[in-house]
Amino acid sequence: MKFPIGWLLCLLLASPSASLAQEALSDAPALAAPGAYPVGVLTQTLIQKDQPDLVASDLAAGKLARGDRSLPLTFWHPAVKPAADAPRARYTMPDKPAAGKPPAEVPYKTGGAYPDAKPVRGQAFPLVVISHGYRNWATSFSDLAENLASKGYVVAAIDHHDLEPVTLAAPQLSFATTVITRVADQRFVIDALTRKGGQGPLRDVYDAENVALIGYSMGGFGALATMGAGLDPNGPLSKSAPAGLLRPFTTDNPTFAAGAPQNVKAMVAFAPWGGAPPLRAWTAESLAKITVPSLLIVGDQDDVSGYGDGVAWVYGAMTGADRNLLVYENARHNIARDGTPPSLVGDFQSVVRFEEPVWRRDRILAINRHFITAFLDARLKGDQAHGAYLAVPTVKAVDGVWRPGSDAGSAGAYASPSDTASAGYWPGFQNRWALGLQLRHDTAAAPAAPR
């Protein structure tokens, strides 16, 4: 394992008054606010040996190249309170790609975390691994990562180094490489962090047997497979993979499903790709192999992963898992990341890549923090009081009822099941403000009786 300074962070001085941005949002749901811990941030790089390299291969001649794969990780963790003038992290992102040029890094945003702050030890915090979408980057999830770390989690975001199509002589190798590496990357990182929990700068800070996996889009595709849903060997995706490189992850590989990491106790999948035709990656029987408690989050107008025949179909097929489905009505695919980098707000194509046409970005991020906190606290910390925020009285938020005439309902109070006036409303939301959302819950089906 290597411990470089890290190309994902630009450790420059930021204003000492900078703080977690979500502190100022007064209409955020109850569990969206930061926790009590200051947050530290650091980077490490893992080296995955002997991996397929499609760009260096001559597939027409049947020659598959292999090489070491570098996987930078950004960690956020609960930290000892730093000095008042301690610098804050300034995150960077890949620059706009140019033909024939390697990607450079440019400033992205100032965060609320402290570079290289001393971690809080002796608490055995749960570990959360985040896997980004196609051509995203690790610190584009800094809002969620910093928030979770402030609540007593260690968060490790993988940077998968997706190849930019414009930089390749054969642009199709960009997505092909992403498809064949996501599952391997995730399983490798989870295994490495499990083995290395007692080493390095985060030695004995996190509990390597109490892990959650969060994936967005292609990261969600990887998460479903990582947790045991073998790919359909007869499906169009497996058949289209070059050199048969998806065969290690298919259902006819007897060791694949058995290799799902047992220390992962919860999975969150934002808009997971791979469920919709024409490249449906799984059978319903394969998805039923997932048994880890799961939270899926999606927009009902998702035109990348698909909704009805995509993510909703995946959710319906996951009959082996206790699961929740959070739906943003009138949202498309951009329901996970921090939002448009400040330097790109005037570029429409960039806005299309990061934003939603209907939903406020700060509102989406706050709702995600609220529900993911409730879900992870219940599953990894046994906090059933927070888990109760998932027990909404109506599937559609708009159908919730707050009894008219309640003073608290007009004063910004949060709905609570213990309050007779608001017991029919979504808990943790303010009156009139739970709107445009749906939340389903389904328990794992009992296994069929043996014949």
C-alpha cells in the first residue's frame, strides 16, 4: 500500500470560517444536519496487481494486456478538534478532457474537512465505502462523506480512474473498461481495507467487520454484483464484453456469489445502472441472491438507468433482501453528487451532467443525508430511533397528513410519530415540505420450502 500526498486533494489554505455547507439549510429534514465530530480527510492509494488493460491490448489479435491498477482512495473520518486556524481541504476534479492529452486536476470546491487531522481512536467506527459513477470522481461525494464522518463513520471513496473517451483511439474502450473493473475494484478495496484495518494512519479507527457499500450509477451496478448478484452469462452485456472479461462475475461461476463480502452489513445504490433493456445485466433469480439490507434511491424520470424497467425492476427482484426504495418524482439521473462545480455553472452541458431540471441541489443532498443516516445508523449502529425515520405512514409523501391547526406545524417543527398532530406525516419533515417523494419498504421473502 502506498501513502502519497494524493492527487484528489489540493491541500491549500482555506478560510478558517468555512464549515460543512449543510449547516445553513433550514428546510433540511431532521437527520440531514452534521454530527458532533470535526472531520479529517486524507488520501491513500491501493495497487491492484495484474488487472486487464484493454487500452494496451490488441484484441483483434487475441492479445490481452495486463498490468497493475492504481486506485486512489479519499478517506473522511471523525477527528480530534484541530486548531482554530487549521486549514480546510480544497478538493480538485479532473479537467475537461482533450484529445490525446492525459487529464489534469483543477480546483473543485472548498470542503469542511481538515487535511491530515488526527483521527479519533478507540471508537471502532463503521466503515462506508463509496463507488462513483462513470467518469465521476471520489470527492464529488464530499457532501455526503463529510456529513457521515461527522456522525461517527469512516468513509472511503474510491477513485476508479474512468478513461475519457476523447483521449482514446478507440473511445468505446472507456465504458468497456468501466464495466469490467467496477466489481473487481469494489471487492478488492473492501478486502484490502478489511485486512489493513490495523495498519496505516487509520489504524484501529474503523471496524472492518461493520461495513456499508454505497454506489452511484456504474458504482451501483458494481455494488449489486459485489453483493452477490452474478451477471447473466447469456445476457447481452456479458456477451458484448471483450475477451470474455465479465465471466468471473457471472452466475455460472460457482465461486462468485459465495465471494460476496460478509462484513458488508448494508448497501445503498443510487440509480444503479444495468437493470434496463437492452443491456439488462441480471436475471431476477440472480438479484434475489442479494441478502444484505439495501436502500435504493432513484428518480422516476431516470433516462440513464431507467425507472420502471430499470431500477424499480431491480428493486422488485431483490426478494432476498430487506429493502427500501426512495423515489424522487420528476427527477432524472443526477440525484447523488455534490452538484455543478462553480467554474462550470455557465456551461449548459456541464449543468446537464450534474443537475436536475426540477429539484434543488441542496434539497436533494439534504434528503439523501437524512435517509442514508437513518438507514446506516439502524443497520450499522443498531439505532432504531433513527431507523424509525424510514417508517413513513404513506408511500407517497404528498398523501401524508398533518392535522390542521397545529401551531408546531406552522413553526418549522419536524413531524414525529409520537405527536398526535403529525403522526400521519413523514417523520423528520416539516409541514407541507414532504413533497415529490415516495418511499417503499419490502421485507425479504421467505425461502421456498424444499421439494
